[in-house]
Amino acid sequence: MTEIFGVPIPALLGQLVLGLVNGCFYAMLSLGLSIIFGMLNITNFAHGAFYMMGAVFTWIALTQFGLSYWWALLLVPLVTAIVGVIIERSMLRWLYKIDPLYGLLLTFGLALVIEGLFRYRYGVYGLPYSNPESLQGALNLGFMFLPRNRAWVVGASLLVCFATWLVIEWTPLGAYLRAATENPRLVQAFGINVPVMITLTYAIGVGLAGLAGVLAATTTQISPLMGTNLIIVVFAVVVIGGMGSILGSIVTGLSLGLIEGLTKLFYPQASDTVVFFIMAIVLLVRPAGLFGKEK
């Protein structure tokens, strides 16, 4: 059998691989959002702006400072995380004990400001640069030739998602982070600096967005507008997986990328809305999300 529902199997497999690439970005971005919401109860609308910031900083590192892509991969997420630390210490820290709506409004405003500054400096058109030599060319998978830069995105994203889940759920650091947000007074009684732990949590979430931007720089046209549309889909992924669920964000992000890829093949008209259709169904059946905890 060489076809499924009239579609050749090589074309089907190829579309699944391309969907997996998109799903990796969804997973990484929703993972950072879930960490911030689950531990700080902040709906970080600026997440798309940090993703864009990571990609633009990569372009700056490569074209203005002459750094290699691999140095940018190391330094850009750290720089983005430092920006997150400054924002958390100067603005968000005052909002933890009041209505979460204020955090949403503040981060939404920050997203507009950051995007506006980058648009003013770099315009709305793409910022081109050449991929490093090691990410050029393609891999022969038998049914398709997969560009090396996309294969790198899949491998790196899966590794980062798994490592982050492992740290948050199964290490003492992750236990301290969770405890510092659930019962800060008790944790502080054990001599742990709770404000530092909270700042570290926000920095990790923002750093993951910056890292996703570095990975996107090899596959997507870099532009100050690149995070605007993507973040809407990512929020839908977080809602479907369950707000604050680390595992839910990873599994749902990857799954929805595959579903979106299949939709483009079988019914292209619905490819832009299938995620939101699934979100509506999940909210009707399970309001807390697939992996969320019912209150």
C-alpha cells in the first residue's frame, strides 16, 4: 500500500516531519510559559517578544560582532534571561500579591513596547544571514531530504524540553522552585532566598523563549514581528495542555505540531484554525486542560 486516503506515504511522512519542526517550537515556547504561570501565576504576554528578541540578538551576534552561531547559542539565551531578571526585579515583583490580571496587562504592554523598539530600530522586513556551514545541506531520510537546520531544531528542542522537565520535576533545584512559589514562608524558614528563586524561575522561562529564538533564526526569516502571531498559537497550546503543566506543554506542543502538519495535507483551509478548534473542544470537555489539575 503506497497511499493513505489518496496521499502517497512519502508525502505523508514528509509532512509529519515538517509538523514536528513546528511542534518543537510550540513545545519550547509553551514550556517557558508554563514555568512562569505555574510557579509565578503570571500570564506572560511578553513571551513572544522575548522569542523575537532571541532571534534578533542572534542576528546581531553573527553580523555585528562576528560571533559564530554556536557562541550565539550559548550567549543569547543568557542575555535574554538577564533582560527577564531586570524586568522581574523592577516591575513584576510588585504584582505577585494582587490580581493576576495586572500581570497580564503589564506583560502585554511590555510586549508592545519591546516590539515597537525593535521595529523602530530594524524595521519590519527580514534580517538575512547565512546559516553556519555545519547546518547547511540536507539529510536523506529515504522519503524526503530534511534540511540540516531543521533536523538540528528537532534534536535540540527535544533535548532541551526533556532536560527542563527533568530538572523541574526530579531535582532538588526544581523542588525548591516549586516550594518557593507554593509556600514561600515555609521555604524561607529553611534559609532559602525566596525572591532569588522566584527571579530565577522567571529567568528560566524567558531564557527558554530566547533559546527558541536562536533555534528559529536558522529556519525562519528574522523580523520584529515574528513572535506576534506565533504566541497566540502557543497560548492555545498551553491552555490545551493545562496551565502550568510542564509535561502537558511538551506533549501538547509536539502533538499539535503534527496535527497541524496533517491538516495542511488533508484540509489546508483549516490548518490555521485547527489548534483553536481543538482548544474549544478540550475546554468544553476538560476545562483544566488535558494535563491540568481540576480544582
